[in-house]
Amino acid sequence: MSTEEQAGFPRPSDLELAGHPQAELHERAFSAAREHFGGQVFVRGVVEVSNYCRQNCVYCGMRRDNRALDRFRANPARIAEMIIECRPESITDLNIQAGEDPVAVREVVLPLVRVLRRETNLGISVCVGSLKHELYDALKAAGASIYILKFETADPATYSEVQAPGTLTERTDNLRYLNASGWFVSSGFIAGLPGQTLEQMLHNLRFATDLPLDGCSVSPFIPGDETPLSKARSAGVDLTLNSMAFLRLLKPDWVIPAVSALNLAEPGSGYRRGLRTGANLVTINLTPSELRDDYLLYKRDRYIMTEELILRAIEAEGLRPSQVGLAQHYLRRKPQLAVA
Ligand code: 5AD
């Protein structure tokens, strides 16, 4: 029997569980994560290095049509120095993130990855969009090993309506290429996009579990400032958490992040509830504050996760930071992917 059959695939109404049955579901998900990861949570940093974006996703504040945004590309030497000299002790990995900006990939991300590979033992992940295969290959050769590329929604019509990058088929072709070319791959989808049905949410889960992934996020839809959806309703945190719980039960060995938007969906407690639902990756934001304000994913008023907040949340949930880094963990599972 596959893990999926053992876990039982949820029905649409399961995504709306509340009260005692919901608490029970979340406890099962938390136990599954604990069994698999021994109560350890991966702690990474994120640095946002460019908010130029050639895409126009209607939910995202960095979309190219947002003229109100001051666009920046970070200086790689400066970011490298900040990471090398003053990164929080607790991080084992660094995620380098940007709008879809191939210029920044060449001029900022690649040099940054090379320096960090040489000067630190951080695992390096990148979240920089749909690119030509040569650029993926160059990033891997430079020393990154984890690629994050979200499919956003598994419904092809919604995918095109929200103007997500290219087509859904192209996005999944990219995910398959990344997997086949030796990356550890994480994807993700948005819960509660306007008009999304419970059946579509289940389809997101099914679609994710059918892809060759090592991890997947569930982000609550937040009506982004300066986007066409700014007046839409936020996703319910419960829909998001229930989806995360089922994902954990279907894929006990996947790395599932607690995303910072959980705290926008439910101020003060959303993030901790993510950890209580089987999430096993947290992210400390290391973007220099003068750049951060223009990295507009959701709201101008972002919820910035500092090291102190993160470590407190982990401890409060009876968990502890993993001594083994994320990239290192993946490599132990697939040693054949070690680069010579
Ligand atoms: N709500 C939820 N998730 C969003 N993202 C961007 N904007 C929003 C939003 N308004 C997520 C998308 C994107 C990632 C960088 O952030 O999944 O891929």
C-alpha cells in the first residue's frame, strides 16, 4: 500500500474541518512530522536580491505592471559580506530569492552563490523563477542545490487567469527538468485564491503529490497591495493549515515550510499554528531593511520574521532547530546527487 492509500486522500469537506476533528487532524500531522524528523526544524535565512520581475501575476505586488514600486538589484559583494560576517548562528541554509529577473540571476545571484559556496558551508537554495535550462545549470554548477519553483495552482484555467508565468504545463516541465538534472526541488501553491473551490484545492494537493518533489509550501492568499486583487478576501488560515496537514500526512518525508504569510492570515498565531501542523522549515528574513520595503509580495506592512521570533516559536512548540542543514539532509537521502 502506498503512503497515500494509508493516509486516505481527503474529501472536499475535510478541508473545512474545524473544532475537535480539526485539532485531531493537526495532531496527526504534527506526529507524522515528529516521527520522520525527530522534532527538528530546519532554519534557513532568506535574502531578497531583486524586485525586478518580467511576470505579471495578478496576486503579486512585484508584477511588472506595478509602477509604484522602486525597483532594485542588490550588490552581490555587499550581500555576501553581510551573510559571511553577520548571519544568525542558527541558520544552516540560505535561500536567495528574486522576482523573475534573468539579469539579476547573472549579475547578482550567480556571483553571490559562488562566493557563499567558497566562503561558507551554508546549503544554498534559489527561488528565482522560470529560466532557460542553461541558467538552471549555471546556478547548480555555481553551488546551489535546492530550487524552489511554485506551481501556484493546479487548475490550468485559473493559472492562466491569474497570469502566472507561462502555462501550467511549462511550469511543470520546468519542475521535471530541475528534478531530472539533479536539483532538490520544492514547489508550492496558494490556498484560497478568489473563486477557488474546495475541489480545486484538493486537486492542488493531488497535483503536488504526483510531482517529483522534495518539499512543497502552502501559502494563504493575501490580497496584495498595488495588485488587481487588492480588494479580494484573504484566504482563511484554517483552509491553509488543513491543506498543510493533509500534505504532511500524504508526504511524511517532505520538507514543508511555515510561510510568513501565515502570520498575515492570522496575526500573532498563524505561524506557530503552522509548526503545530507539521511544518518543518522556518525562514529568517535577512534582506537589508532599506531593500525590504520594496520587495512587495503581499502588503507594504510585512511581517518580518527575525531570529528571535523564529527561535521562540520553535521552542514554544516543543521543537528544536536541526543541526543538519536542509541541503545536507536532502543529500543524505539521495547521495547519488553529490557533485564530484
Ligand atoms: N498571496 C499569497 N501568495 C503570494 N505569493 C505572491 N503573492 C502572493 C499573495 N498575494 C507567493 C507566490 C509566489 C511567491 C513568491 O509568493 O506563491 O510564487
